[in-house]
Amino acid sequence: MSKVKRIEREVQELSAKELTEFREWFLEFDWQVWDRQIERDAEAGKLDSLAEEALREHTAGKTKPF
């Protein structure tokens, strides 16, 4: 049995309270992983073209205030 399948089984066996605790922990963990990935992508210049496009559209008056 794979590690993922074992974890799935364990999660299914959690009580409602434990599931809530796990969900909160996992959401925070997932956001931290995502934040680190975004930081690495930004440092590597992978987001530069998106930022440039957004600035061009803003300069051209194609954006609206919220």
C-alpha cells in the first residue's frame, strides 16, 4: 500500500474534531508550500511576463478600480 493510500485511510478514520484540526493544519501547510513556490518563481523571473502584461494593460487604461 502506498504512503498516500495509508494517509487517506488514516484521515478517513479521524473523528470530527480530529478532522477539523487536521484540515486547519493542512490548509496552513499547503499555503506555506504555495508561498514558497511563488517566491521561487518570482526570484527565477517566471512571473515577470505576467507583471509586464498587467502594467501594460493598466497603462493602456484597461483596468478598473475595485
